Amino acid sequence: MTETNPLIVFTPSGKRGRFPVGTPVLQAARALGVDIDSVCGGRAICGRCQINVGEGDFAKHGITSTASHVSGLTKVEERYDKIRGLPAGRRLSCQTQIMGDLVIDVPPESQVHKQVVRKEADTRAIELDPATRLCFIEVEEPDMHKPSSDLERVYRALHDQWGIDNLSCDLSIISNLQKTLRKGEWKITAAVFSRAPGGGNRLVAIWPGFHDKLFGLAIDVGSTTIAAHLTNLSTGEVTASAGLMNPQIRFGEDLMSRVSYVMMNPGGEKEMTTAIRAALNTLAQDVAQRGGIELSDILEVVLVGNPVMHHLFLGIDPTELGGAPFALATGLAVTCPAAELDLQLNPGAWAYILPCIAGHVGADTAGVVLSEAPHEQDEIMLAVDVGTNAEIVLGSKARLLACSSPTGPAFEGAQISSGQRAAPGAIERIRINPETLEPRYKVIGCDKWSDEEGFEEAIASTGVTGICGSGIIEAIAEMYLSGVINQDGLIDGSLAERSPRIEPHKRTFNYVIRAPQEGGNEPLIRVTQNDVRAIQLGKAALYAGVRLLMDKLGISQVGKIRLAGAFGSHIDVKYAMILGLIPDCDLSKVQSAGNAAGTGARIALLNMRARDEIENVVRRIEKIETAVEPMFQQHFVEAMAIPHKTASFPQLSKEVTLPPPKEVVTAGDDGSERRRRRRG
């Protein structure tokens, strides 16, 4: 050790250097490029630059480190500890001076580019590096002998104290600057946005004195629901989340009906744009209230959505997306002031919209790609966002392909006789006894199975109202496993002799899950032959899209599968595979990705380099249009069978015994019974 220039080693970075005795640890960290957070610029106001001083002999570094090798606790630290609390052993690096050799640990919460683990099932983390940051500065007061404007001195302070150059701002900042400076006694907090079009740094907001509230919104604008996540840009934590139904539903339940509304009603796109923007403002107010912040604390918003939603919230007429060649007005990422989207946040807030991939594969799919990162995988990954249209991405770091497939609304409970959206009272899980054909089921809002004691009392307030998307998938898969339907999806009428659950209905048969309770108002819940056919059509369309992409890649097997979206979050992946919704794969490598589109939006919100990443990745994704591919129809027909007419499922067969082909009894045109055997 050199008495005048002790050695300091920072962990976990391993960066080291010698500095004169009396050098603040924060100053040494900055000189070495060590990642230590500080909003206040070393003035002991924010408390984010906390460190731990190593104790003991560190043979690896060749030094002895001890608390006696730093200066004592300062009055400023004592005051901070009294007001906000300082964990035992922690010091503020801006107040701690180097007095001897040191090993200094920078805890994760004190790192600027801290990693935020986004979910337990995935080791991928978000590196915190937002496009907007707060800078507390002390501005030189005006001096008649050194004439300069207040704005010039603010820019100079940002340069001298934070190393920020190439600054600009709007007139609204300038008009409020002098009052803010004087109210703060020449100390202000400035918010700087570094991703404005044209480059440079943008001064977007100012507060008198010290201000440390910096938030952003990650929003997934779905055709049915909109989800918003209020995120702390300093910590990466989601402070509050909220969702609401998309008010555009009154113009049409599906996307094409909304495009048709625009075609049939001049100015209809303006109505829908107004409706969606009003909904976004309602959500912003909701999450701000839940998070205990002001709307003015929200400085950024990142949005994703399918192409039609993307165009409508941007105020673009979506008519061209209603027919071939499905041309986007823009598929490029958009960065603009949030005020241009009528968003009532901080007046200086900026909005970023992820790029679209193709006319039917939008910014929401780009969010899924950013979230699940198939472009970083060595093995082939299949990512599917299941909705009225299924957006499909397949590939690895070598090559990525994408397409959309028209699955229809059946997976969301629509066009199903007893179908409904996921809500309390809806059947979401079901098992069928293969011997008795009796069902047992669970409904949303109740933890008990229907054959458990106390079930009827537990559901008394909601009743059993219908069956949601995950429930109908399990119901049909269980009907197949128990022999109620065969591989072609035909309900076996001969089983009516064994169970009253099989009931004749016109020229087909139904499977009754729950009959109305005596004296009650509950509906009859059953699965009809038409319900089975609707699910077959949807799953065949999805599988055919996947198979088409597999053909293009020249593969017969996928390595891992991610199911995204609300439907994908709740479905049991085993039943999805039994049905033939997805191709065969090791079930341990098939996972729900949750709202991956929303997670992608949050990643782009928290890490500005992720925006460059997804923009580059989208440019190299190959888009396949299923409508013009001659093999799509053949794949579709073969995928109508359960799980598939020709494809084998060796991985699934390790987990489940699939039934052999069987004859079924159906009703003839004259009402007589006839037998049909599955065609091999």
C-alpha cells in the first residue's frame, strides 16, 4: 500500500485504481467507470450511492480492507439515516473518503444499470438503462460581470456536473425556467431524454430543488383489453398495474369489423382514435393514483399493439390493412412527444412505439420477440401469441420467421355454445373419468374442484356461468382422452348407453358438463359438436401456420415453445399439445410467457438499447404470408385431426397415453345411427 495513494478495488466489477487519501469513494468510482447510481450528483440527498466496505484480508486482490480505512460517518449521513434509514454497515459513497486500501462492494440496488429479473422461469434480466434520467444540479447565479442566460448556465451545469452535452429543450421549459430556478434557490432537478429524433439530449422537465420521482408507462393495446404497467425508471419495479376493456369494441368485436366500420363510416377512424386515447388517459390516471404519484411524474410511455391498434392509436386510417397486400402506413418504430398522442402526462413526456413486423404481425409481436428473445437462442424456439389471430415467430439466432394465422375467437370463448370470457364462475379446468364419463371441474374464483365437499357453497355467489378458453381446450382434450370424441372430433353417440352425459342433439350429440341446478337460474353447460368443430378449426389454423414456418426452416422438431397472451397464460400446455394446438416438444420446455408483449414494452421502457435491438431484429425477420402459401391448406386439413392426422407426438406420448383410432356412432340424415371410422 502507498500511504498517499491507497488502492481501491470495486466489486462485483473488479475495477481498481490508486487515489490520493481523502478522495471520495464516489469520485473514485466515476473515474474508474464503476456503475454507482446518484441523482443528486454526490450531494448526499438521494441516498442511491450506498456501498459496503469490505472487512478482512483479500488475497485475491493482495490487500487488507477495513472500516478504519475510510473516513468516519458524517453528520450528513447521520441525518439521512435518521430521515430515510441507512442499512447497517452501509455508507454513502459521496460522503465516504478513502483513507487506506479498500475493497468496496456496490450492491445491486446502488447500480445505475442494475439488472431487474423479470420472471423466475427465465434467467434473462433487464439491464436498467432508461432513456430518461434525473439530474440534480446547482446552477450558477446570474452575474452582471459575466453575462449569460439562465438556460445557458443550466446547460453548463449539466455539462460540468453530469457530462451531458448537445442539449435542447422546448419553449415550455424556457418559459418556466426562471421561476423554477429562483424557487429552488438555484438548485433544480432536470429530466433529460436522450432518444429524441435527430439525436442529442433533450431537457424535458425541471423541478425546483431535489426531485427523485421518475416513472414510465408500458402499455399493451390489445383489441379486447388494454393493460398498463406503471414502472419506476430508477429501480425497474412495477409500481402499479391496471387494465380495462378496449372501448373500440362498440365499433366491432374483431379487428376486421373495426376496419369495416372505418370503410363504411367516413371519419370512423377518428372516432376510434379518440376512444383509444381516452382509454389510455384513464389507465394513466388509474395507475398514477394506485402508485401514489402525480401524472407529471410520468416522463415516458412505451406502447405495443397489433397493426390495426397500432395505426388507430397513432391516428392513422387502418383501411389498407383490411385487404391484400395489407400495407402498413409505417412499420418503423415511432418516437414522438406523448402530447402528440393526446396523452395527459408530464408535458415533456415522450412516447416510443415498437416497430411492426408485417401487415398482420404487429408491434405486440415485436414485444414478444424482445421479451422471449428467440434471436438469442441456439436451439429453435417457437413463440406464439394466441388471440383472434395467432402471431407466430419461429427460429433461433441463425434465422427468424414470422406469420399470422386466423384462429378465430373460439379460444376466447366466443362462438362456443356455453363459452364466455374468463371471469368468476367460468369453468377453467376439467377432468373426465374415462370409465364413468363423469366430469370434475374448477371455476374461476373458487379453489375447490366440483366433486369436493363445500363446492356448491363456495360458488353460491357466482354460480357456474359458462366455460372460458382454457376450459374448452381441456374439455375437448379430456373428451378425446376418455373416448367421448375420436381423432376426427366426432362425438361418439354409442356412449349414451353408458352415460346420460352424452345426449342426442338434432343430427349430432352433446357432452353435458353441468345441468341447471333444481330451482336455480344457472345455464346448461355443455360441449356441442359445433363447439368441437370450432376449436378444431382454430387449432388447425394455428398448427398449419407453425408447420408452414417449420417447412421454411427445414425442421421437423422445435426445441422450446413459449405461449404468450392472456389465453397462453392460463392454458395447461399439456392439454394444448394433446389437442394438437402446438407441435410435439419436450413438455418441460413448453412454458407460458404471460403477457410477453407487455413485458417487451417494459424492457424497451427500461433499457433504451433494447429499442435498437428490436429494431434491428425486426428488420431481419422473414415474413411469410399464409394466404398465398400453397401448402397452408394441406397442413390445415391434416391438423384438423386430434392431435394430428399424420404428425407423430413421441414426446407427448411419454407423458400421456393417446387413445387408438376408434369407430363412433353418429346420427344419420334420417335420424338413424351410423358408424364412422377415422380415416387413416
